[in-house]
Amino acid sequence: MLKPKVSRVVLQRSAFICSLLTAANSSYADHGPGTSGGGSATQSGETMKPGKFAVELREDFTEFEHLSNAEIVSKAFRAGDIDLLDRSFIESVSVSYGVIEDFQVGMTIGYYQAVNSKAAEFDPTTGVTSLSTSNPDGLTDLWINAKYRFYHGPIGSLAVIGGIKIPTGRSKVLDSTGASLEPSATAGSGAYDGMLGLAFSRFITAQLTIDSSFQYTIRGGAQDFKLGDRIDGGVALAYRLTKDIKSYPQLSVFGEANVRYLFKSEDAGVLAPNTGGTALFLTPGFRASFNQNFSFTAAAPLPVLQSLNGEQLKTAYKISAALTASF
């Protein structure tokens, strides 16, 4: 049975009882912008030319699985509580600059929008599952990144990539009962993060290229909560349909495979059982270059494997689109 949560006093009382009886089953969904990973994310080993700028406007759409009332009640019963979301949008802007030969810097920030964000909580004293709603929309955290290409030769280009996340995003959000949302469900995590990785690129033929990357994200903690560290790996093959590289417009198609592994989050130093896991995405996409300065990219990451810990909301599909201008 689903009921709306109507009183913060009732919630606090129920939460206290639930914490005594089902503390080990607390659920935290990994669906915020800092945790929702997937396709169209493979990094390149190439770097921008010195003095060159690039600006990218990007839209990322994620549709999550839809659960029936019976499924929600069942998951909340097993987990204690579960976060729910119909879909999310992230509009982001990235700026990159080639500082010197083989070295570039950049930054990315965005705006997160969640549709029908809510949580279901099971009260073992009454056997009732109650719903609360929330509005976590807001500015995301700011990523500042750098890339250094340390090898450029016959086998391709190899680069080291790194970055730091500044907690500029909205991280303190209350639901309809007055309770705070965990950082996994908000636009910003409220913590500083760091990232380090490697990227590789090379031409296989004049029209076929391969990119691959691996990166590790170290999460910081905030509000006595720490999101699990994250590992991303990917490989992408792109084929330019236009034979002449100097001819415009150009059209390329690509296929990409990305794997994401999330470690379990920590709440007050205790591992949250319903967090973390592995997801594999296969992504078809295309890129249209209108001239040397403007291009458009669209991709559709499809989840082919989602091995998640405990009770979590799975991804149904994703769509991304980006407009890039360089000068």
C-alpha cells in the first residue's frame, strides 16, 4: 500500500523505528549527475593546438525504469527505502583551451533537472509504504580538468588526464517531509572529488580511428556521506564516411563500449548495501562536421548489463547530443 507522507513528526518517528529495525537495509539511489555514468564518454589521446579554444554545449537525457506500485512496495520492503525517478536532463557547457603543444585545460559545469523525483519508505510498525517528493533541480558541481599528451608517434597518441571537482552545485535539498536528500540524488555532491586516467588514440586507416580511455574518480565526503569511488573504461571506433578529410560537410559514424564500476557509498562510515555496482553501455552515434569550426554529435547509450547492488533503480536508455564550436 502506498500513502503520501503527510507529517514530518510522523516521518521522524517512523524513521527512528526503521533505523532500529532495518538500519542495514537503508537504500541510496545512484542516479544523480555525479553517478549516472555510461556511453559516449571515451576520452581521446589527442590534444588541442596551442592557442585554440573549444566550446561544447551538451544535453544528456536519461530514462529510468518504471516500476508498478506493487514493485515499489516490494523494493521498499526489502531495502527499507528506495529513491525513484522517471527521467533526468543535464544541460552542460564545456570550455577547453590549448595552452602549449601537447597540453590543454578545460572546465565543465551544468544544470540538472529531475522529473518526478520521489522516495518510497517502508514502515515495519504499520506495514505501510509512504511516498515523499522532492525537487533536486539545480546547478551541478564544476569540473576543472587537464590533459597532457606524453607520446605522439607511430602507434598513436597517449595522454594522461586529470581533474578536480569543485562543490559549486546544489547539494542541500529537503523533500516534502522536510528530510534531507542524500548527495547521490542531488545536483551537486557537496564534496571535492579528484580524477586521474589515461587516454589513447590512433588512426587505423585514413578514415577509421580508435579511442580508448581509463579513469578513476576519487570521491570526497560531505554531510557525513561519501559517494563510492568510480572507475570508467571505454573504447570507441569511428569511421568517416567522407573520404576527403578537407571536404565539408563531413559525416562520421561511431560505435562505443563503456563500462562503469561504482564502489559502495558510505553513510556515517558504514557501507550502504544498496549502492554501487557495474554497468555496461553500447553506444551507436554519428557526428556531422559542418566546417572546420562547428560540429554536431548525437549518441544513444544502451545499457546491456546492469549488475547493481541491492535495490536500485536501473537505467532504461540514454540519449546525448552536443554542439561544438572551435576557434
